[in-house]
Amino acid sequence: MHGGVRSIFGRVLVYINGAARRIVCIPFLVSLLLRAEATMKIVTLSQTVGVAIVGLLCMVGDGWSIEPQRVFAGQTDSVFSICFSPDGKRLATANYDGSVSLWNPQTGKRLLRLEGHEDQVFGVAFSPDGAKVASTSADMRTILWDAQSGERLATLRGHSSVVLAAAFSHDGKTLATSSYDNTIRLWSPATAETTHVLKGHEGAVFSIAFLPDDASLVSASTDKSLRIWDVKSGQARATLTGHEGPLYRVAVSPDGKRIASAAGDETIRIWDAATGRAVAVQEDHDAAVFCVAYSPDGKLLASGSRNGMITLRESGAGKPLVSFRAHSDTVLSVAFSPDGESLLSGGYEGHLKLWNVAELFSSTPAADR
């Protein structure tokens, strides 16, 4: 059998060139393995947010591309989630092989490999003080780790299916996790106890993020909706609809006024956090969009899609500024460094790359100067 899919006991065996590969039975992962190559596309740039862009041209396939500042040696498995520590001196990756890796972004050296999960790791998050790392897994558990020593501090159990994402509140007093069981759990990191279970989504909750005041949490689900929750009561206070496909990632602007969502309908939507109204829809990716992140100053929005493209956008309306082929396969995660000078990306093909943001705006092929 050269190509195909078989489901066995909640897992999927995907056959590629006769070799079987086991993955968690999540539809979008199966489609990633089996999809055709993205078609060639030429993307253009503009001038905005005070940055002059002089004719940068990027092409998918055999055309022009931009070289990353660093490709992290030793990362070979799919990178489902990435994040920088608050001081920018470390970064964490959630890996297909069931491990969490901590890296020095300046040297590209792996500092620690955290092993304790029994299945793929899908989410990773640093606590606001940088002392802890939370990881979520297909083994239905969340683990809290000491970010310096790698010691396991606590194991959180409660979800009844794959745990997809984690997010700390800005004051560090609450940890939120979301799951394929359609729920969100709020935990006390100090006691490892559940404080609330948020119910209302009718599909897997792939992504969560706290608003800056920590009073509200936003979630993105495969039921095609976002919900804004009151953290104290655990009740949903708004449901945001408009996407025509499953939602894979949500991000909140640093000032808390905007929410950005990435979805399988090939769009980015930007919402007013106060009213829940969509203020912009961008359809330039031409492929399912799996990740989105705001820069620390709130001026840029980065997004990554199924065709390996990353786009940097003006954050207000999401207007594309720079697009380039970053990975040979789906871009699963993007994150800005705390100083905003670097962009980190993780791909399904197993590459972890660091990009210099200024160079993305200034680099041009010699033939097009």
C-alpha cells in the first residue's frame, strides 16, 4: 500500500510510500500528510507602519526566497507550538515525538529536552515570570515543568481527550488549557487544581488566549466560532461567528483591543474585542491558516498557512505587507521575540526557523533592485 489512511483504536496509520506512520486521529493532521503540494504563487508588498519596502519579491517553488537567520539543528519533528520566555533568553517547542525542547535562541543550542508525556505534545507556554513551562499532550495531560532545571513540578489531569493548548494569565495565577473534548479548564498553577470548566463550544478548542486584564479569555474552536469568557464566573459573555471553517489559532493584541483568528476557510479575521464585531477579513493566504501572532508593539500581525507561507501584516486591518515561502510544508506556529526583532516559525516538516524582522522588510533580490 503506497498511500492511504487506516483508523485503529483512535489513532490513524498513514501510509506514505509503503511506510506506516501513526498519528493522533485529528482530521487536520491527516489532511496535512496527504495533501498535494501548494501551487506556485507570486506575492507583492506595500509600504506601511513607517517601514519602506523596496520591491521585495518572493516566489513559491523555485523562485526567490528569504534565508532565515537561523535553522535550529537537532529539530527534526513537527513543531506544533512555540513560545519565547518573557525575557527572550529561551524558547520552548512542542514536538510531535512527545517531548518539549528548551532552546537558546541566540546560539540555536538545545538546552533541555523535557520527557514525560506519553504521546504528541501540542501546546507549550511559559509562565509570566519565566520560571515554569506548561505543556499539553495527546495523552490527555498537562505537565508543569521547572524552566531552568527541567524538573516536573505537577501533572494536571481532567480533560477526557487530547489537550491542545495552554495559556497563562498575565499575573500568573491562572493556567488555561483547551481540549478536543470541547472544553476549557482553568487551573491554579500553585495547587494544580481545576477552578472552572468552561463549556459551550461544540467542537475541539484549538487555541486560547487571555486578554490583558486577565478578566476575560478568548477561545477558538473547530465549531467555527470564537467565544469570550468571563474568567471569574466561567460563563461565556460573547460568541463571535463569521468564519466558514474550523478555527485553529487566536491571538490578542497587546493593548487588548483586537482579536485575530486563523481558520481553515483560508482567512484571517480581526475582531473588536469590546463589541465582538469583525473589523477586517483578509483572504490572501489561498490556503488554510494555522497560526497567527501579534508583535509586542502591536503594529504587526504574523500568520502562517498550509502552503508554507508566512505573511506579515499591518495589524489594524490585517493588510499584507510581506509574504514569503518559509517552510516546505504547513506553518504550524509563529511567535515574535519579546523585543520584536525576530520571528520564530515552526513547520510540519520538522524545521524550526528564526527570522530577522527588519531583513524581511529590506531584503530584495538583486535583479529586482
